[in-house]
Amino acid sequence: MARYKLSGGCACGNIHYDFDGELAMAVHCHCRDCQRSSGSGSAAIFAANRNDIQLTGKTSSYQYTGDSGEAVVRHFCPNCGSPLFSDVKTLPDLMFMRIASLDDPSQIRPSMHIYCDSSQVWDRPNDPLPKFGKMPS
Ligand SMILES: [Zn+2]
Ligand SMILES: [Zn+2]
């Protein structure tokens, strides 16, 4: 497994993080919650172990019920509103980070599309990556 050493943060610089570790996964997510919180057709997300991410600054957050029926908490910068990461109750060891929040987002590439059932007609995935209607089991 590749080991990454990357940094990132929000648009205004209030929140910063360092990531030093391995990826659990990297996906394009087309779920309605990602669409709403990003204002776009999908969100590029990587998941990594919570212990491998050092966060500086205090996020604001809101909670909703995810597809699993369990709580998801989305964290964003209270100043500029940039979406940064989510905590998923069913996977408590992981943080689900927005790839675009990295200082160099080209370093992590999504390997699949998930929640394609809710992809928008104007943003259907059409690359060769695997596609799943919901979450792959
Ligand atoms: Zn900010
Ligand atoms: Zn999503």
C-alpha cells in the first residue's frame, strides 16, 4: 500500500490538516447529500484512519441520517464554508476527507464511482472506473 504525506485545508486558511498514512479508499460519491453539500454533481472523497490525520482549527458541523440509517456528521469551515470531512458512525476509525481540500488534489485519484443511482443527467460518470448504484458491499 502506498503511504501518503499530504496537507490540506479550507479555502480561507482557517482549518489546516496533515495526512500521513495509507488510504482506506478513494471514490467519487454521487449521493444527494454530497450533491447538496458540494453544490455539484459529485464529491471526490478519500477515507483514511483518524490517527493519521492531524487537524488544526475548529470546524462547524451538522448531523444527518445516512443511507445506512446511522448518523453522519459533516464538518466544514465556519468562516468560508468549505466542506472538509465527514464522520460516519458505522466506520468510527475513518475520516472521509474531500480530495479537493488537499493542497495538491492530484495526489489522490478516486478508484470508483458510488451512489450512481442518484447521479445527475448532466454529470453521469463516463470514465472506465467501476460504478456502483449505492455503496459496494
Ligand atoms: Zn475557511
Ligand atoms: Zn456522498
